[in-house]
Amino acid sequence: MAGPSGRGAGAAGPAAATAGDSAIAAATREYVVDLERARGYSPNTISAYRSDLADLAGFAVAHGVSEPVDVDLLLLRDWLGEASDRGLARTTIARRAASARGFTAWLARRGVLAADAGARLRTPKAHRTLPRVVGRDAMADLIARLEARAVDGDPIARRDVAIVELLYAAALRVSELAGLDVDGIDRGRRTVRVLGKGAKERVVPYGAPAARALDRYLDIARPALLATRSEGAPAERAVFLGARGARIGVRAVHRLVADLLAEVPGTGPAGPHALRHTAATHLLDGGADLRAVQEFLGHASLGTTQIYTHVSAERLKESYRLAHPRA
């Protein structure tokens, strides 16, 4: 496709074949390494930036731009326009724009670009949708189903109860739960120490039901899972383990929660983040202070936490419509 810059697709085949070896691709890789060293971004953010900028480098080479010095605003606009034509979500395009702006600002600081080509690159506004929230009764039923599976003492089933209880009790991100180490749990004080976004550490409390589930898992199920590790394997510090005794992955936790929420009425993404949304909303519904919830969730901005006040308001309006005789 020929974008506004007038760059045609050209000889896309040969160019695409050498995109990974181009100067612009090497520059994007060097920029990502700098991010890893200096900025404290989360591994997920680094991975997203790496993917975005590899795609930008491939697009640039396919459109006749192989040197970082030749990156301009029109190229970046063409790249985002092509992503839009492919039907990528607005949130993905917005993230790509942020990746490109960071890269061109870095090139400008290093003197590669005389002016920051991405400074005027606009980010499409993402449609903000209310997060999925599981009702209190539905949440209790979900956990009861998990506990029924664990009655016979199966280590995986007991682990799953502990995972869901802790995700809900402490409103953890899935990456925080998967990255949790044994020394990060204070069983006496009922707190967990996690590493959140931007490598920020926080300590979060959890309640009695989660404590019971964790105790059963840590005392009985986790040792059983550790016993499945191969002889001579290094000690495993992770709290939550997979069937082979190694640290559980984010995808496995996502699958577990998504399968459980598939049986619960409601719309919106059905993954571990829904339990975090649910915990935050239930806290506010119960009268918790917004700033306390912000600290609990590890949000850098109060504005991020305020989405849950909108959720609570929507739930109140829905209850009003259903219950009030003159609604």
C-alpha cells in the first residue's frame, strides 16, 4: 500500500528478508536493551515494545527505509494506518504509538535525528469499557466449585483453590501471583510481598479464607508437587507450581480462571484480571477509601483506580432499575 508519504510497497520480498539485519532493526533492539537496563519497565511492557518496534523496523525496510536517520513522521503515520487497516484494536495501536514515540525520542537524544519525528504522532483514543465484575454470590459459588474438586486432596486442585482465593483476596495481577516466592508470604501477618509494574514492591494483606487455602496448599500440596521435580533440579522458590514441580506460568493461571468464569454469567474479558477488578469493586462497595484501594492495587495514578467508582455506580444504577418501583 502507498501511504501519504508516497512510499510504495516496493520490493517487499527482499527488503523483508533483510529487515532483521537492517540498521533500523539494530537500533530498535539497542533501544529495548536500554529500556531493560534503565527504566524499570515490567517484562510484559518490554516484550510489547520489542514486538512493536520489530514490526516497525520490518515495515520501514519494506517501504525503503533501512536507516534510523530516515525515520520521519509520515513513515510512522503510515505504519499506524496499516495497523488500523489490519483491524488491530485501538488499544494496540495506542501502545504502538507510544512505542514509536519512545524510540524516536531516544534517537533524537542520541543525535541520530535532528528533531524527534514521533513528537507529533497522535495516539488514537481507546474506547474505555467497564471491566468485568463477578457478583459476591457468584464468586462464592466459583470458589465452592473449586473446593469440591479439592476434597480428595489432589495437589493441583488444592493449588487452584489457593490461586483463586489469593487473586481475589489480594487483588493481585496474574504476573505478580506467578512471580510470588515463598519468602514473599508472611503467614503470621497474612500478607504477601509482590513486585508490581515498574519493579515497584508492595505488601498486600489477605483474609482468613485465603489463609486457610494457602496453608493447606503450602503444607501439603506444594511439597507433593515439588516431589515431581527431576532429581538434582535446583531448589524452587516459587509459591505456585505446575504439575512438574516448576514455577507456574501466567498462561496456566489465565486458563484456570478463564475456564471457571466461562460458567459464570457476565460479559467482558474472562481472565485473572477480572478477579482483580472484582476485588477492587467489592472493596469500594463495602465502603473502602479510594486512596486506600489505590495503594492496595499498586496504581501509580488515582485516576486509574477511579474506573472502579464508575463500576460501582453502574452496579448501583442496575440495582435501582431492578428494585425500585418507579425506576
